[in-house]
Amino acid sequence: MTMSDNIPFVVSLEEKHATELEIVGGKGANLAILFQRNFNVPDAFIITTNAFQYVLNNEQTKNVLLLIDEVDVDNIKELEDISNKIKQTICNINLPNDIINLIIEHYNKLCEKNSNMNIHVAVRSSATAEDLPDNSFAGQQDTYLHVIKENLIDKIKECWASLFTARAISYRKKSNIDHKIVKLAVVVQEMISSEVSGVAFTANPITGLRDEVVIDSTYGLGEALVSGLVTPDHYEILFDKYENVEIRVKNIGEKSIHIIGKSDGGTETLVTVDNNKKIEALSDQYIIQLAKLAKQVEKSYNYQPQDLEWSFTKGKLYILQARPITTLFPIPKYAHGQSGLRCMISFGTIQGFLEPMTPLGQSLIRTLLGTLLRMIGINRNSSVEGDISSNPLRHNIFKSASNRLWIDITGILTSAAVHFFGLSMIDTGMGTIINYLVRSKLFPIKSIFSSLTTYLFLLFFISSTLLKSIRNFIFPRYGIKLFMNQIEKYHQFIDKGFEDENNQNFTNCVNHFQNIISVLPPTLAKYAFPPLLPAIISLRILGKLAKNSIDALALTRAVESNPTTEMNLMLWKLTILIKNNETTLKLFENETINNLVDIYRSKSFDKDIQLKIDEFFDNYGCRGIGEIDIGRKRWSDQPEIVLEQIRNYLKISNPDKAIDKIHDQSRQSAYEALSRIENDLRWPFIQRPLVNFLFNRLKILFSVRECPKFYGLIQTFGKCRKELLSKANLAVNENLISNVDDIFFLYINELKSLAYDTDHKQYDKIDYWKNLILQRRLEYTKQMSCKRIPLILLSNGTTYYDATTISDETNQQIELIEGEYIGSPVSPGVYEGKVRIVDDPMNSKLEPGEILVCTATDPAWTSLFPIVGALVLEMGGMLQHGAIVSREYGLPAVVGVANAKNIFHNGQ
């Protein structure tokens, strides 16, 4: 029998092949790396995946593995039966003598090193898909302790078989991991007769704190601890910036039992003597020594946090295993010149969009917002070149982690302006956490003189905006007209640059794209902020004058039409047209959504209806789910979303739920709220004229709130996306990229380079571009599965997913009885109905009158609102999309209900 491709069947830890994942698996590779870096690792040898492949190539094994393809993993009995058949087949295989002899030869070498010809060993599985930075399948394959020479071969076979336990098969099937590509090596390691053992995390796995080592320890072998059979001693050790060490938390566990090895092989469980239960298994001296050792291991892995298993005997510490901690949320990198503790808030939470963003989408938002901040004197040491760059060290404020944007607000928290800074209106949880961080004095406020230039720039901008805002207070319609005229000129500039004579090659297109994003921020700053500011001030003052602040919010229901309202009304009119057309109504009732898309695209609807659908897409086809990311598809790309929305509207049979009727009722409720405010005024003669003046300004100017996003960002993104995709065909034709949408996986500086390479036919760059884009696509797809996103990240790794554990200003937490949950009211009312949990508005399965429960919403969700009875969001605040639309539609709504999708269930 021969070794395939010169890969040996057995390797020692010092050999070259011992660090190669595909040959020795994750656990084996990590052990060899630590061994070769001179960490104190018990000596071992590894039976490689080549030997396992021999087992898989056996005809009996091949036949029995075919059962996995057909198994129903939710049928526990069927899954267990198939698992047992596979394991029995593998354990009964007769290995060839040359493999057996190699294993025994390496075992004998271990014995010789220990001057003991029958040492005990640990036999551990090492799969190619475990202990990796992206996946940790720890515990899914078996480990055997205190194995002796006589049963070594049998335990190795059992390790191979453990790749096919019911649990492991189910996990791989549900994770779409093909069992054929997962291979198994087996580590045979010198057994340490542990006096004490345990686990060590080089970062706190609960809080995410990277400056902390968490250690659990118990007597004897670690098997009792990892199996959950004992309450261990627990330590949390803090490292300061000078690497001084402090045991911050120490809890002595009961350690009621301990497991030790038997002289004739195997293990036995003993009851711990009562006196020893109350004594630390390991002294503080060794705990600190272990914590430092753990940090050294982490450093050797380029500071990636590690989960270690360790052993202590005869005054020595040993590392038995190391694997990455995969549950920690990644931290954005420091930019050049940044240091100390930094605080970052989730841009996605503010937008109500928590999925990952494409690199081009991140780069575009970073450039737009970076330009805007530099205009007002903030972040002046940054540049457009840094914003468009793929280098994270050049991203000062708008950083990236987990393919999502994070806004570094450290500068605000350390300035005197922090007292005017509030996020509760955007997200209540975020606001609570920020207030807590300010109270905790983690971010000391700097002297006003340290940022004097910034304050002067800001003062100049505010003064200019304030003067225009005063004018708009007096002449509100003038401010609206000025803004819309400027937006029209801006879009003429966009269209002109994309005309054929100005847009002949890919480079021309990308250059104009960059010109557009340099023009947009000053346009919005000069013409959108001045009319919006009086509206916000009016709402704030009305909130103070009103006896009930909810009444002040209700006044926003009278706001004159905005892009979202106009869109909903246009879609409703289209729905009415379809309702009154028997032929088209039958199509919507009976045809599949894909057939409806084909009918629309082939322009086969009745002429009047086809014209109205086309008109809707001309106006609003630039919208879409996650529309803040230019890389996401638009409704014009996915017309099925709009056609499904029409189907939702067709379900509305109650005339009081008609969209136009809802808007009329909503407007009427605003005037009722105005009457209540006026009736409750303390000095009506003086205050009533002021209330009416402010209400009039709010009604006219607050409609601008969505205009900058729709007319400024979303329409711009729609036009630029269309032109960039068109020109990307040139790169596809030159074979530089595979698909036109590959361009969204490049940052703006890279897009410029791709355009140059396309126009100049740089074919030597084909592999570079294709490999880069493939890598980015894989990372983007992986991040799609990350559903739990923190509201706030600190640079030391501390993560805040919600505010449920944050105490208020008096350091008290609200005590809840069973069935009570904390949230923030954003739209008044009482409603009882069935719950519907929705992750995707396209596949909502929402029925009229149900209570919509979801994480957050953006404008793509708006068409669901007319058919729901009430709204519960995990995130959000008064000015979040879901809150605003709920008030417009008169729906009771509560936001900031942490884990609402887990608390409630469909049909409840």
C-alpha cells in the first residue's frame, strides 16, 4: 500500500506536514503550531487524513455513507439508526499492516522519550472543519483518555467513526457542509496525569472584553469540567495597557467530583474530599502564570482570541488544545494615529438594516458622510482618498467590521458636546447605553481648547444654517421650494454626466460617479438642513408645551405628503385599478408571483394597468430592501417584491383600512391631538398662537425629513447603480470579472483601478480581480448568517447587544413580573391580535390584523403596515422608520423590545 501524493499516514508534531490543515485537521494543526513555537505541549503524533481516506474508500464504507444523502435529520430514530450503521462499519474495517505498524512505531517512539514502554495516551479526533477561525465544531467528535497500547487501534477507529455521530451528521446537513469534504485526522498525545486542569479563554466570551482572560479549573482531568459534571473555580483576570495583571473575579466552585486515570487504562470518577471542595484547585500564582501563558498563545496567533484546554502537574503548565473563539464579534481596527478606548455605534441599527453591506456600499456611505463631516469641521484630518480606500487604517470615523459600518463617536463622548448628544430618538437601547457610558466616565471629557478649531468650524456652519432656518421659519414654503429646485438641478447634473457623449468608457463612468458623491453632501447640507431644523425645533417645543408628549408626536400625522406617503398612495391607486379590472384581478389571485413578473416584463397586462405599473417603477423602482447599500438589488431588479405588495393590498377588504382612508384618519387624529394640547395649555391666551404657529411649520417642513434620503441618496444610488452595471459589462467582456455585480465587492478606489484595467486591457490582472472578488463574496455570504448585531462596540471588545442589563441614573433596574417586557412606546393605542414574526418582508406570510414582530424596518417594509394591527420592534426609537410610519397609519407600536422574536411565537 502506498501513500497518496507523498502524504504520510502518520506524522510527528515537529514535521512540516503536521501544520497543514488538510492533512492533520484543525486540532492537529493547532497542536503542531504550538509545539513548533516551543509552547509546553505534550508530545504527540497524528494519523493523517490520508489514512482516513483509505477507510472511506473501502467499498462497505462507500455504500453505507450513501444513506446520509437521504436521511431526514429531523427524524431522530432514522438519524440514530443510520449513524450506528456507519460507525459499526468503520469500526469493523481491517486496517492494512503497514498503517498499523506505522502507528505502533510512532507510539513506541513516544514511549522511548518517556522511558516507559506502555505509556497512556489521549486519542483525539481532528476534523478539517473544526477548530478553525470561522467554525468551531468542538465536542462533535470523540476523545478517549488514558488509552493503552492494546486498544490503541480500536480507539483510533472509534475516533474516525465519531465523525458520523447523529449530532455531527445533523449539524453538517443543517449547515450545508458536505460530509464528503470533511476529513478526519487522529491525534495520539502523551497523557498528562493532571493534578488540576481546565479551560482558559483569552477574551471574555460573555462580554467580549479582549483585555480579560477567563479561567475555569478543577481537580484531575478536564473531562469533568467540559462535560458539565462539576462547578469549577472561576477566575476573570484583567490586563491593563501596561500588561499588569489583576484577578478581578474569583469564585471557588464546589468541584464535587474529579476524574483520574487508572493504571490499567481508562478513567474513574472519584468524590472530592469535603475540605478540598472549598480550596482553590490552583493557587493565584499559577492562575496569573496561566493567564500570561494564554496571552502569549493569543499573541502567537496574531492576537486572535483563543479557547485553550490546559493541564497542571508537578509544578508545570501544559497546553493540551487551542482553538479560536468564534463567538466574539469582530472589532473595527484603529485608524492611523488612534489609540485608547473607542466607542462605535451600529450604522445598520440607525438605518433599520442589520444585514451586511457590500464593500462598494460601505465605501459610498463612508465617503458621503465623511465629506459631510469635513464640511462642518469634524474629522478634518481625513480625506476623500482615505474614505474611498480599502485600507481600514485610513477609516477614522466610519469603520468596518463583520461587513457592516460602525460610526466612531469617541470624539463626541470626550467633548463638551456630549451633553447635547442623544440617540434615544433613533434607538432607545442605544441611547440608554450611551447615557450609561457617559455616567461611567469611561470617556473623560477633554478641555474645550483641545478642539477649539473644530468648535469654530461647527459654529460657522451652525450660524449659517441657523440664519437660513430662521428665514424658513418665517417663509416655510420658500425653504421647501428652494430645496426641491436644487434637487432638480442636482439630478440634471447626474443625468448629463451619464449621457453617451460624456460616458464613453468605464473610467468616464466611475469618474462621474465620484463627482456625484462629492456634490451631494454640500447640496444636502446647504438646502436640506435649513428647512428640516425648524421642523425639529418646532416638534421639540411642542413636546414641552404638550401635557402628553405622545400628543406632540401625533401632530406629525398631519405632515404634508412625503416620498413614502406618496409611494404608498400611488401603489394603492394601482391596487384599486387592478381590483376593478376582473381579468387582471384573476391573474393576481391565481398566478404564481414568477408568472406575474413574466407578464409584467413582457408588457402583457391590460394597457392602462401596464402603464401605471411602469409609472410606479419609473418613480420608485430605485427603492429596495436594504436600499442604503448601492450593492443591494432594487425593486426594478426584483419586480416580484412590488407585485407581492400589491397582493398584500388586495387582501384589504375593510374599507376603513384603505390606504387613502388611513391617511385621512391619521391626519384627522393629528388635529384631535392639537385640540387636546390647546385645551391643556396653562396660559392659552399666550401659548395657543405659538402652538398653532409651530404646528403650521411642523406640518409644512417636517415633510422634508425623508426627502434627503429619497431624492438625495436613493434616487442617486438607483441611477449610479444602473450606469455602473452597464459599464461593468465591459469588464465582463474583457474577462476581468465574471459577473456585472462583482463590482459591488470592490471599494471605490478599487473600482477606479478595475475601470482603468478594463479600458487599457490589463489582462495580467484577471487572476487578481477574480480572486479578490471571490474572497469578498465568500466573506459577505458568511456574514449573512450573522443575525445578532451589537448596538454598540467598544474597542476593548465589550459588546452591547441591548440595554436590558443597563441600570438607570439611580443604578436601579426595573423589576418585571412574568409576562411583562420592557419597550418604548412610539405610537399610542391598545391592540390584541395574533403574532407574526417576520425576517423578510418579501416572504412575510402576514395576514390582515396580525401583530408584526421583527428586528427593525426600512422603507421596503412600508407596504406591510396597512394590513397589520400593531407593531413590535427589537430595535428603534421615535424617529426610526417603523415608528414614523406607525404614527402615520395610527398603529400602536412599541420598539426596543430586546429579543422580541425569541420571546413571542407565531400565532401567539
